[in-house]
Amino acid sequence: MGLSRLAGLSTALSRAWGHAELVRGGHAWVYRQYMTDRSLLPLEAEARAARRGLWSLPERERIPPWAWRRQQRRR
């Protein structure tokens, strides 16, 4: 395996681990429309159940990023 290919693999693994940690901590939503890693779903469910991060907010204060962007475009 060449060095550039190894670096690419390392970057991909770091990105995947980072996404998982953000979701696990309740700091990110799983965007189901573009989801490629189904292992994020149980992590989001775990964060919701534990009321971590954004899941600790009252429901009316939680705005998914895609809904927020849509609202901004209408302004």
C-alpha cells in the first residue's frame, strides 16, 4: 500500500470516527437522506435517550441543520 493511499485511509477513518463521536455526544444529527453509515443511528438513539448535547434542549429549541438552512433561504 502506497503512502498516499495509506494517508487517504487514515483520513477516512479519522473522519468516520469523528462523525461517530459527534453523534454519540449529541453534538450532531444523523442526516438520513445522505447517510452512508447506518452505525450512526444507534449512537443517535443512545444520545437522545441519555439527553446528551442537543437532545438536552426542549424539543421546540431543536432545529435540524437542514430545516435551519431552509428557513434562512426564505429570509
